[in-house]
Amino acid sequence: MNPFWYLAVAVIGFKLYAFVDALTRREDAYRAAGKKTKPFWLAVLGLSLGLDLLFGANVVTGFLTLIGLVASIVYMVDVRPAIKELTDGRGGGRRNTGPYGPW
């Protein structure tokens, strides 16, 4: 098989993971974290994933594939950690908690 096929499958898998993660997060957490709204991120990530599934993910020359990949990376690196900090059991309401647990 073509090695670019594996790369395209990895990109689609990454975009799918980002979309599902955005889908499972609470709406109010986006606003509380000071990020764009949940419908905005679902639209951007869903459109990116949908275009790749519809037309194929061309990682080398696909301009839309690369733009969608950048959007997915921004979500995973910037938005997801901020939301996760607010919504996870370990992240919210840290009182008397050190780096290795409560003290």
C-alpha cells in the first residue's frame, strides 16, 4: 500500500477523535474556559472531517485537509486542555491538592 494512505487514515482518525471529544464536552465549559462555543467547534471539526470522508484526505496537496488538520490541532492543544481542566474530576475544585494528589 501507498505510505500516504496510512498518513491519510491517521489524519482522519485524529480529526474523528477531536470531533468526538468536542461532542462529548459540556456547552458551558467552552464559555467558562473563554473559548469559542461548542457549536462553532463542532461545525469546524465536523466540516473538516466530512470533507475528508467525502473527497478523501490528500495530505500532501489537499489544502482543505491541511486547514482542517490545523483546526483539529488547535482544538486538541488549546481548547481541549482548558475545558478538561474545568470539567474533569481531578481538574475542577482543586483544594489542598499537590502535583501527586491531595495533601
